[in-house]
Amino acid sequence: MSSSFTNSLFGAFDAYPVSTVDKPPMSLWPQVVSVLVFGFHGWALLLPQVVEGVAAVLLLHRTVRRWAGENVALLAALILTLTPVTVAIDRDNNPDTLLVLLLVAAAYALTRSLQSGQSGSRTRWLLWCAFFLGCGFLTKMLAAWMVVPGFAVASLLGSAAPARRRILDVLAAAGVLVVSSFWWVALVDLWPGRKPYVGGSTDGTAKELVLGHDGFGRVLGEGGKTGIGRMFGADAGGQISWLLPLALLVLVVSGVLGVRAMVRGRPVDRFSGAVWVLWGSWLVVTALVFSYAHGMWHSYYTTALAPPIAAIVAAGLARFWRLYRAGEGSGWSLLPLGLAVTGAWAFVLTSRDTGYFGWTRWVVLAVTVVAVAGLVVTRLAATDRAPGRPVLARGLAVAGLVAVLLTPGVWSVATATDGADPGTIPAAGPGMSGVSGGGRVAAGRQAQPAGGERGGTAMGGDTAELTAGQRKILGYAREHSAGAAITLAVDGDAMAAAPYIIGATGGEVVIGMGGFVGTDNSPSVDQLRTWVADGTLRFVVSSAPSGEGTQAGGVARDRTSWIEEHCSEVDPSRYGGTAASGTTLRECRA
């Protein structure tokens, strides 16, 4: 992408370019800028991710502070910082890091809109909210739109403007959302000149990518087991669900208290209620979509749940503390109840694999029991004459908070300091990183290219590198390509092509064939035939033994069959390789 403006604009996977990555390119644009400034290094790709992750924490703090005050904002920022899956994804070059930042930016803009007392300012901030959501669409398409219904409802309910103006503002925001979301799609599909095939689509168009691979295919496709328990299961539970039961309890209680206040005719804080809708709808809708999505789904997607969980839990604990101190009715019991449920769930999660910092579950259990019991006894012992010991109660509440944040905090620190490459699916926890119980058990897994669903360059590694045998193949193709525009084509998925593309530092032009998973019709058999006939392409390499590639099916099978039929195998001794290397170099002649 850094080799030309149009390659960056399209999100090209190779320099020719033949294909794009299977996502819109916005999350990669900051990495392109970083590479242009610092050169191509693994850390240059990851620097924007780190900046985006830190910026999301800062912006969440600023957003929550406008709603619930400084202390709640600091707690929300801490919770987001200590969310294991967020730490894992922020050290990997996947689009989810930028997506989270843009969603938090949209929440900030909407909060400013709801809070504003001036008509013009209110509208401008709402339009900024729509713009950020549109940028989120160009980062991970429909994943950014899951919050749109809830944000629209929050705006309609919370705005101080007359009803007609509220509707007009939302319609204007919808217009901004559509334009900021689809300008790239329209540009790609209407581009009059040569352009790469849109990776992940079935017909090479960005529109089909939106509707298919990155759209309804994610929800309606064939994937793993779905259901309401997915967020608490083996894959996602340790990544995001530590405080999810508490967040849901907070939402239920807040909803009940809000309805009760309206029924009793008490004044309702329009702004605060709308912000509860903002965060609550973000959490509930996104969690439900993730839980029941039938298409390709990975646990690191749940990083999108971290900001609403952080905001809701922080505000909820503050509300529970106020109810506890007030001591009216049974409301005081919500604080010890919330801490007890969260501590118990942390014990369950940690017990799933006691080899990974399993000692924390006993600390969590002991401190939670002491804190909950102390809060209950302190409250029950309080009377009108002896209203309790606020210093003791505050200390117990802090102890309970430390207990419920201990294990996710330990997991997050372990993930952040782990030198091992997280591999193809970034995640925290046992079996996901190179740390087990404080000691290293794995390291050095090869990093992967960005743009797909199997991860990217990560903190523990650098970039995919050529083996000695692959260097010999690339060197031979360069020396014997006879001026071909494409030095070498790699028949296989993006993982097979990435080392050759990255290793082409001598001016070679290397392309991948078949897109991210090798099944895209790019290049087609007709295109290959034309390239070979006019001398554009001469050498093709495959990591699969002859005939094995025909098992892929569809266009991939046809492409591999054509290559094996029309391109002769190069004797490995000519480039210093071995017949048993598992890599086949073929020379294609008209």
C-alpha cells in the first residue's frame, strides 16, 4: 500500500496490484503513514495500534466524565485498560483497535450533543457522531453499525430540542452516516481505470464485500455454535465476560429505577437517561449479535464490548455505593450482591484452567468474601444513632473492587508483557499467549499479514520472513523473469504469499493469487492466460505438492489445474532447492 497512492486508496495486498485485503482500508491507512515515516518494520505497523488503544482509554474517560464525573470516568478508564481482549488486540494489527476508538469517539460526540444547550452545537456534535460511525464502517463495515439504532434512540429521547428538530437532526445524521460510510465503496466500484480485485468478494466489487463476506455473511453464514452463552463460554469468557454479569445487573437495576421514577411522577434527568440508553444499547445489541452470529466469528471481536462494559460498570458501582450509603429499603444490598456475583464468576473463569495464574482465584474468593460479608454486617449494624462506619465501608468496597479486577488485570499485564507472538488469533489467557502461571511455555510463532481474520503482525514477533529456500526461489525468479512485470506469483492463500511480498526488497513484484483464503477469482484463468501470453508473468510458486491444490474447489481448483497443465516444474537443483521441500516453482511460457 505504501508504494503508491492508489494502492493505499484501494487497500492493495500486493504492489502490482492484483487484489485488495478483505476489509476496507481505513485501519491500514495509519500504518501506511507510519511505514512512510519510519520504514517497514513490525513495530512501525504496531505503533498506530498502540496509539489508538491509548487514545480510546483517554476518550472514554472524557466521555464518561461529562456524564458521571471524574471518579467514575477514572474507574471506567481503568476497567477498559484492564480488559484482557483489548490488551491483546491493541498489540496486533487488526482493524478492531481503530474500530473501538471510532465507536468511543462517536459516543463522545453523541454525549456532547445530548449535553449541549445550543441548537447549532447540538446538531454539529450529532453529525460528528454519524461521521465517526461512517469511518467505523470503512474500518470494519457493518460491525460499526450495530450501535446505530441505540444511538439514534438516545438522540431522540435525550435531546432538548423540539420533536420536529430532533427528527430533522437524526435524518441529517443519517445522511452523513451514509455518505461517510459508502464513499469508498462507490469510489472503488465506479473507478474508471485499472483497479485490483476486491478481496473477499465473489465478483470483485466493494458492494458485494459489504453485503456478503463482511456483511450478512457474518451473521447468516455457517459458523460455530451460537447462543446466549457464547459470551461466557470457553472462547470469549476469559476475554470479556469478567464484568459482564455486573454490567447486566447494573442495566436491569437502572432500568427499574428509571421506570419507577417515571411512574411515581418524579423528575427524570433526560440527559442521564439518554446516556444510559447509549451505553446500554451498545452493550446489549452488540452482545446479542455476537452471540447469535452464524458466520465466521472470533473471540477478539468482543473488544467492541469493552467500552460499554467499562462505562456501565463504573457508573453502576457509583450508583450502588450511593444506595448502600443511603440505606433505604433493600437498595443497599445491590453493592455486596454485585461484588459477590462478579467475584464468583471470576472464580469460575479462572478455574477453567488453573495452570494460568490459578492462584488468583483463591485471592479473589477470600477478598470478595471478606468485603461482601463486611459490607453486609456494617450495613445491618447501622442504626439512626449509629449510622455505620463510612471509612470502614469505603475500605471494604475498595477491597471488593480490587478483588473483581485482580484476575483480568493479571491477565492483561501478562498479555502486555508477553514476548511471544499471539499467533493467528490474538487473545489473552491460557493457551492464547506465551505465558502460563507466570512462566513462558511458547514463543516465536510466525506473525501473519493484516487484512483478514487470522491476525497480523504482533508485538512478540516482527513480520513474516522468507526461509532460505524461499529466498533462493525469489532470487531465481528475479534473475530469469526476462523483464516480466510480475516477478513471481504465489498460488495459495495470503499467508503463503506474505513472506514473498515482504521479502521482495530488491525491486521484485510479487503477487498473491486467490485473495486472503485462496478462493477469490483473482487472477482468473483467463487473466493468467493473457499474462503468460504477453510476458507479464513467467514464474509461479506453490507451497502445495503437485495436484494437492486441486482439492480447494471452484475457481481455486481451476486456477491450480491450469497452472499445473501449462507451467512446467523447475528442477529444484537449478535454484539450489530440494525436491522434498514441499514448494514447487513453475515456469510458464506462451
